[in-house]
Amino acid sequence: MENEKLLDEKAYLPREADLEASNTEKAQLKSRSRRPLPRIFFVILFVYTCFKIAVKDWLYELDLKEFHVNWGYRALGGTGRGEDVNSTAKVENLFLSIPNGKSALETSRSYATHPHLAGSEEDFEDAKVILKLFQEQFGISAPSEVPVFPAGSPESRSSTLNINKLSKPTAWIDKYYPVMNTGKEVGLEILGDDGDTVWTADLVEDGDPRDPEAAKYKDAIPAWHGLSADGVAEGEVIYVNYGNKEDYDNLVSAGTNLTGKIVLARYGTTFRGLKIEGAQTHGAIGVLIYSDPRDDGLVTVENGYEPYPAGPARNPTAVQRGSVQFLSKYPGDPTTPGYPAYENATRTEGENIPKIPSIPISWANAQKILAEIGDSTASRQLTGVASSRKVRLTNRVDTKVIPIWNTMAVIPGHIKNETVILGCHRDAWVMGAADPTSGTVSLTEVIRGYGALLKSGWRPLRNILIASWDAEEYGLIGSTEWGEDFADWIQQSAVAYINVDVSVAGSAFTASGSPSLAHLIRKTAKEVPHPTDPNRSLWDSSKDKGPFTKGVADAEFMAFYEATERQRAAFTGVPPLGSGSDYTVFLQRLGVASMDQGFGGTPTDAVYHYHSIYDSQHWQEVYADPTFERHAAVAKNIGLLGLRLADSIILPLNTTHYALELDTYLDRVEGLTSSPFSKLRKSIQKLQKASTELDAEKVEAEKKFKELIDKIRRRKSHGCHKSILRRIFRWVKIGLEIENFPERKFIKAAKRVQKANAKLIAFERGFISEGGIKDREWYKHLGVAPGKWLGYGATTLPGLTEALTIDRNVTLAHEEAKRLTTLLHKLTKSLKD
């Protein structure tokens, strides 16, 4: 067959000799020409192979070793017949057809009807369930043994480090070994003058049988604080309101001495661990933290609503568990800061955990303690008055190394050194129907959608990595340990990180993220349908409110809520990220553009019993999302975001919006002092100019690339059955650079696209300083960080801002401005190179 094809070629046969020879000579000549044909064939084949290898080596030297040689063809039509099998519209429409409320409901019921605390057997079983989901949806053959790899093992290391070599999907489980604790005994007593107990708190949630799972598992997991200090404390109690920096400062200014006291704080405004850090700093010996109905908006018993499960108001026995690590110092395993928690890791004492005991208590128990202070439960003012009798706080915990499991999967793309990462944590304080099961449900719908695409023949342009993180509830441990473990690979390969945690806990859609992603987030959410109104978009649901509108809300709470909403609006609806979920290591330490999103509560929504037994499937189905269409809408949005980051030729990262936002950040700083920061302002302006130039280059690079792809596709559609010799000659021309043909132009255009994308990816990395932020060096991003005394909330230009707001040191502020200016100069130069 091949010989017949070769005989048809005109290029190598001696036609002039045939014309001059006689018929006999022609016959003899043809006879002689046939005999060496096999030898000629093999010579030609050898030359063809050599040139093909040589050209591939040449492409490799062009820094295209990570840029698949067939990228353009396969990304925009890999059949060789000009077919656009990966049409953006077809891919997105197929994906959007998959997530649905019925499937989401079934998934939620499978996870949220049993406890799955990090490190427990139930948690491990769920890790394997998600592994099986990856295998089934992505067409991965299940090995004979479950692929659970101890962190640091060759198998674990190669699973991530060899992602750029994958040709088909894969999935595995990484096993880390952090130090965590479990609750053994908690107690709260009021003591008489003789030291005898006069009242003992019932620290168990009531488990009302109208919520079946809450009743079944009310004793499954004690109400305690993760990573809290073991101990017993006795002392008078002082109420400290939210226990944030402002509250402690006000108490100290008024002459209140907290030394030797137990403080009573309500949840809200700042991360719970920082309430304890503040108390510890001021000499307190123990901390009680409770959930106050004043922070429930309009939906309170005082406004006539029944407590859950009879109605939407707070169940008075509900308790908010949670980690009390000092999150703004560093997240992750407290004993391995900055490096992964391997089984044999060298460990520190842990500098981000309390040294004084604490316990969470219910509103029902808090009222009793407030009465001992003599403060009216209606006013609860910050008076500094101590309780008339002492209180004994008991917190007994078992602290040890507890294994955890991150379940990971990869869909390999054509560009081997660019990876989009999606993640959600899996562990819960009890059942966690909202936190995090709603996120796991939405991510499961994304996995199903991507699985359908794979079955249709789709393959992403870039790699997609999906993670089910463990031990987030103890302090973002699973994601942080993986991030510290593979920091170099992440910084070399990660395009962006898409996080989902609480996917649904209320009526209003919210999203936060890096400024470079803000426009993409808005645009995508405007294209995803509203979960219940076909005439509106998902983005429109950010204005939605709950159904419970009667009554009056607490003025202080409403002021805080409204200020938060105004801030969100000021950031085009997408404010920057602080901390509190698994994006932290990616953004704040490694400089990866990140985002987070979900439906949250409003002052008119049913009370969300955060980290309680009442964060249950029953509550989710009755109040948060009866149709589960909100879960599906979030799935569509994060899945679509993942596709657009993975499949766009030029990455949809808006560095100019980011650069313009820096002006706003600096405006806020200059509003704190009369001292200007003119050099920093000029460096921001130069960055803006460089970024607008990059915008123009992005447009031109993509335009040229698409034109060449279209030209190549047309040629392929008209001549896809070329002979071997013509292919040989084409490879020769590539190798010898003797023809300015479309494929050569394509390679140059691809390089141009690759260079632009590299600059876009590196933009967020440009804010990373190896020196980190003062007094909390784990955080290295000088553009944004969790506020030192906020934890959850973001502080922009943190070193500079906190030099003025916390240290109150103008000289230090100018030193921080100088550090920022140096970083921005380097970033500007990198955009111009």
C-alpha cells in the first residue's frame, strides 16, 4: 500500500529519462527503478523520522516543552478534518446542562446525614467516596488497592510533580500528619462563696427530634474549640462584647484590668481565635464565647419568630464549635509552620495556638453568666464590671498527631505547565449541611459536568486539578500542608485557584477574589441563570433577601452589616479575600490569583446555626435551599469559571483593574495620615501604564493566533490525506527554516500567547515578598492579607496599613511603602520585558 502511494509521487521519478528512451529502454529503466524501491522507501522513512525528531528537539529548545506541539490543532479541532470538536459554546452548553437540583439534593443527603470530623473514620470513608466519584466520572481505572499515599512518599510526591507528564486523568489521596485535638470533657460552673458549685451548665445541644439527624447525633461530637488549650480556669467573668481589638482597647482605656479574669465574648466581627489571643495578651486566664441573637438580624424570638426547628429563629441551645488557632499569624498544622506535616516531621511547640483554655457555649448558658455580671441581657454594655461570683471553666482535650486525607484528581490538558485548581474542604464539625457539604455538593456537580465533557471527547487546554481538602475546620490544615509541600510546583504551574466552602447558607450570592479575577467573576455570574427566576441572573441574586421581614434588628449589628455591603459595592461587588478558607495558602503565601463564592445569609434569612448540630440536612431543605437550585447555580458558576480559565487562549486575568485598585488601596492609607506616599503612588501609575500596554499585546497576540489557527484549519480541511513524501518535505522545510509557511507562523504566535499568559499568571506573584509581613512572616503577600486582628476580613496593603493603624508608627509606614515600591518596580519591569 505504501509503495503504491510512493509510485504516485512525481517528485522523485526520472521523468526526463523516460521521455528520451525508447520503449524498450523505458521498460528496462522501470524494471531497474522498481528493484531498489524498498531500499528507497526505508531511506525516505529514515529521513522523515530524523527530521521529525530534529524539529521536535528544535521546538523543545523554543521553550515549548510544556507547550504541547499539537496544542493549536487539538485545542481548536483535533481530528485533522477542520472540525472544532472543542467549540467553546458546545463545551459550555454541555457542561451547564449537567448540574441540577435533584442530583444536588441526593448528594447532600449522602454526606450531611452523618458526622465527619477531620481525622475520623467517617471522614476517611468520605475521602474514598470522593475518590470513587473521580474514578467513575473521569474514566479512571480503579487500582486493586486504594491509592492512599503518605505525604512525602515517592508516590505522593510524583502524583503532583508529574502532573505535567500526564496523558489521561488520575486520582489519589494524600495523607498528612498534623497535630490536632479532640474534646474529652467540657464544663462550666458557677461557684458559691465557699467554692462549692451552685450551678452547672448543660453543654449539650438539645437535639430536638423534629430535626432527625440533630436528634440522632446530638452527643456524637462534644462542643469544644479545635486546637484549644487543655486546662481548668477559675475566676470572675468580664463581658468583652465581640472581643475584638477595639473592644479590648476600650476596656483598657477605661481602666479595666483583665488579669486573672475569665472573659465572655460573643461571636462576630473577628475570628474566634483572635478573641482568645486578645484575652491572653491582656492577662485573662480563660474565655467563653457564645452566639448572641443580636447578630441574627430580624429573625429573633423577640420579634415573634419561633426557635428552630419549630421556626427560623436561633435554637437557644445551639453551640458554635470551631478552631481557635491564631489564624492571622499562620494557618495549617501548628507544629510545622511553613513546611509540610509529614509523619516524621520535626515539630515546634506551635506558636499560633492559645495557652489559656476556652469553650463555646450556647445563648441559653450565656444568659446565666450575663446575669452573674449584673448586666441586663437586653443591653449587654461594655462596662468592665466583673461577675459577683467566680466561674469554673473546664476544657479537657486529647492533643496528638491525627492523620488526615486530601483527595485529589487531575484532568490533563495540552499546556502542561499551566494548571487551574478547584477545591472545597470535606470535613465538618458535625454534619455540616452548609459548611462544607453544600460546597462539596456544588463541587460534585462540577465533577459530573466535567465528566460528561470528557466522555464527549473534550480535553481542556490547561490541566485542571480538583481537590477535596481535609481538616479545614481545624485551621485550613489540608490545603495549607499541600501548599507548603508543593510550593515550588504551585508557583510554577498554578494559573488560579477557585474555592467553594459554604455554597448555600442563605439567599444572597456573594463572591470575593483577587482584583484580576473580579471582571471574570461578574461576567460569568451574569451569564448563569438565577436559581429560581428565569428572568434574572445569578449575579442579580446578590441583591436577594430572605422572607422574614417583620421586626427590628439590633442597631450595632445592622451598622456592621451595612458597612460590609457598602465595602462590597465599592469593590465592583467582588471585594478582596482575607482568610477563613482554603484559598489562604494559594493567595497569601504563594501569590496565586484566587476566588471564593456562595450564597450567604441576610438579616431577613432563617438563622444559620454555624458549626452546630443544627447545620443539618433538615435545616437546609426547609430554609436554605428547598429545591437545591442554589447549589446547582453555584456549581454552574464555578464550573464555568474553571472552563474559561482552562480553555481560554489568553487567560481572562485583568491586571489593569488590579493596578487601578491599588490607587484605591493607597487612598485609604493616605486618609489615615497627613504624610503622603508619593513614590509609591508613582510606582502604581507606572504599573498601570505597563498593564495597559500588556492589554494591547493580549488582544493582538490572540487575534494573530486565531487567524493562523483558522488558516491552518482551512488547509487541513482541504488536504488531510497528504502523502508521506509531502509530509517529509514539510518537516524538512520546518527544520531548515526555508519557507514562511503558516505552521512556522503559528509556532511564533503560540510563543507570543505563551509569553503574555506567563505575565498574567506572574502578576499576583509580583506581590510576594520573601520577608513576609511584619510579625507574621508566613503571610507574604504585600497587597492583601487577613487583618492582624480580623482573621476573616481582608486588609489591603497590610504592612503599610497596620504600621499606621496598629503600630501607629509613621516611620515604619514609610519603610513599608518603600518595600512596596520596590516590589511594584520589579512587577512593572516584568510586564515590559
